[in-house]
Amino acid sequence: RRRRCVRAGDVDVDGHEESLYFLRFLADQRVHDGLRADDRLIFGHAHLSAWHYSTPLDRQLRLLMNSSYFGRNEFGAVYCDPWKTAFAPHMSDVPPGLHRSLWRHVFWRTSVADEYPASVWSYPCCGTFFVRGRAIRRRSRAEYVQIIHNLRWMAQRVPFFHHYRQSGRMIESGWHVLLGGTTMVPKPPASICARSEGPA
């Protein structure tokens, strides 16, 4: 129903990877307030055949959008691999004891701050997922704005997390909680997991 691009010059994403692009989009009042419950949005980044795209993105989207998995889930994966399953978010160079503290800093003053999963995390890698409009609007626009402020504050006050891209990775590890309200994202069916061969 709507196409929108966020230009690279619109926001400083160094250290946050794709997270700030996505958050700026979600915080846009025209986008947030204009979403209908059954709208479906697909988030991805990089070029069509990036290392984390086992099938070219355009081909994979055709498989996904024709599947019942896409039709019945509020939040889901575009790809089956890479996939993360662990007892903590995907973080490098951060001692496990600091994961919860970093989560609280990233999501400070939002309803997500106290939703750090206590169980196993299972979610798609690399910030590539789809979500319905109702799931996005479950959180207020003000919360997405607050997360952006939090990331910028951390970039200034806690440069380690910024320069080593940890705050961005925490967001990547938390999309399924922020938007999907779950720690366990259902994996796509085998019909869209197999690598396609031949021309698109």
C-alpha cells in the first residue's frame, strides 16, 4: 500500500547498523498513525545477495509472500538461516552479566525495558523480518522516538557500546520482543527455506 525509503544521509547509523533506519521509519508519525491492522511490512537491508541472504532477496520475498506462514503470523522471518537460538542476545565482547543492563539502557523509559526474556531466545538473524501493522502500533510512536534518543545518548556517554556496535546488535536481538511480543519466533516452513536454483 505504501513505499517509503530512508536515505543514508538522514541519520547517523555508525555503530547502530540498520537499527536506526528502522526506528526512524517506525517513529515517523505519517507511517505509525497511518498503519492499518492488517498491513504487512517487510524489513531488510544490504544488497540482494548479501552474505546473510542464502537466496537473492527478491526471489525469497516471492516465496515468502505466497506462503501461509506470511499470511497467519504477525511477526516472522524472511529467511530460515542464519538463525539465532540462545539463552542471551547475540552479543560479542559483552560479558553475559551486562546483557540485561544493556537491554534496560537501550529500552529505557519504554514498555520493553522490563521485558528482557528469561527463557531461550529464538529469532531470525540480521534484521530481516516481516511484521503486521497492528504489532507496530502496539507500541506508541513515543516509544520508538525514546529508543532513538536512548541510542544517541549511549553513543555519547557509553562509547564502547556504540563503537563496537553492541547497542545496534541488542536492537537486532530484540525486534521480535519489541514488535512481535515473543521470545520464540516461529521458523518459516520448509517450502520457503530451501535455496532456489536457476534464474529468478
